[in-house]
Amino acid sequence: MIASTLLGLIFGVGLAALLTLLFGVYSIGPTERGVLTTFGRVQRTPGTTADDPQLGALLTDEEKLRYSYPNIRVIPPGGPYFKWPWQKLYKVDMTIQAIDITWDPDIKQETIEAVTKDNLTVQISGQIRWKPCERNLYAYLFGVAHPAAHVVGYFISVLRDRIATFHGESHDGAVEGVSINDLRRNLSLINTFMEESCRKTTARYGVDLDAALITNIDPPSDVDEALASINTTQNQVAASISQAKADADQKLKMAEQAVQIAQNRAEAEAAPLLELGKTLEAMHAQGGRAALDSYLRNASLPLREKAAQTILKL
């Protein structure tokens, strides 16, 4: 009886050890990171995320109190590693993931609605790219129930505020007072603003926003048709104005060239006279009145010869 009990005990211990070895050995893939919990408590390291120079710089003093998460031990890629049965392993995929801004775990929707500064309801579609932040995996795994949903919701709230207050630069051909035109023309500026404004998600939710891509901003169909007509008319007016300006600029250029030609001719005609004046002035300075009289006699000889020839011919 004792021998059978001892044999069963040895068999049970051996089986438990075998199962522990089989299910306790694990590895971490090259694009993964691992986190272990012992009886539900994550393995921690000294300090908090608010002390991190990069993460802390993203938060205000008030936000640091709300989003101060403990630093945790992150298991790098490799293996084999070992864990005890009372430990639980979390594997986190660190690759960049793309998600549509219309995604919602509770409802199905095709677009996101927002109101512009002129009370026009527009429909927005696009994507965001994100990945977990290795320095803040505690927030990603344990801080929020669904990090992707939190990031999308935060992104949409910032986007709606930006749409409601957006003022674009004025351009020729734009319809003044219609914000949809500004929004469509400045999609790149809006995407850049969203990327900068959502960097706090790294410190808040452990999600690093890689890029934002708003692809379409569309008003209701009836409003879109009216805006198309307005834009067409405005473009025609702008084209006419541009053509008139081009014609005026061309005529002005031609007038400037004509004035320049006349000025050049006048200067060409005046140049010999000015040069003669300088010569006579120099002669007077050196020879006085006598030199000038001599010059006049010599200069008049060809004229006298021509006059004599004319008289003889007559």
C-alpha cells in the first residue's frame, strides 16, 4: 500500500514536471515583445513612464498624474524562455498596423461626420497607422481595455475639433466663406496637424501613431452639386480676370518697350551733339575764341563748296 502510494506520488510529480517543461517553455518572435505576470501582477522595473524624457515631454503636469504608469520588464525576441504555471505570458505584435478611422467595435459605419465652421456637415474617411510603444507596454496591455478603439476615438475627437475651426489660406478662384474648399485643398496640412496633435497617445495609451491619412472630405450630395456650380462659375470669373490681367500686363510691357526704344533713339541722336559740345568746350579752354572761329571756318568750307557748286549748276 505504501509502495503504491509512493509510486503514484512519484508519477504525479514527474507528470507535473513534464507538463511544466512542455507548457512553460516559450519563445518570442522577431516582431514581438513579451510581458510576464506573476499571479496577475506584471514584472516591474524602477521608475514610471512619467519619468521617461520622451514620454514625459508629451504630457502636461496634470496629465503626468493621470497617465503615470509603472515601467515593466519587456522580454526581447529570442528564446527559449521559461515560465512557471502561475505566470501568464502576453505577446505583443510590434509591427505597424493600419486601421480605418470609421472602425468601431460597437457600431458599423461607412464615414465619420463632422461640422465645419460654417455649419456644414461633412463626411470624412481615411486611415491611421499605429504600433504599440515598447516603452509604455503597461498602458497598452493594462491601462485601457481596447487601445486601438481609444486611439481611434481620440483621433476622431481631435479631427472634429480641427474641422470645426479650420481656416485655410485664400487663393484665386476659391469661394469665400465655404470651408469645404479650404479643407479639400489643405488635406496634407490637416494630416500633418493630426500627426502632431496625436503624439500624446504614446504616453496616454501606449500606442505610437505612425501616420494619419485623411483621404476624402465630402459634403452632402445636394450641397456638393451646388458647390460644384459655384466653383465652376467662380473659376470662370477667375479665368477671365487672369486673362484680363495677362492682356494688361502684355500691353504695359509693350508700352514700356516702346518708351525704351524712343529713349534709346533720343540718346543716340543726342550723343554726337553732346560729344561735339565737349570738344568745343575743350577747344575754347585751350585756344579761346580764336580757336572756335578757326574751327567754324574749317567746318563751313564743305558747306560753301556745296553752295558754290549749286550756284554754278543753276
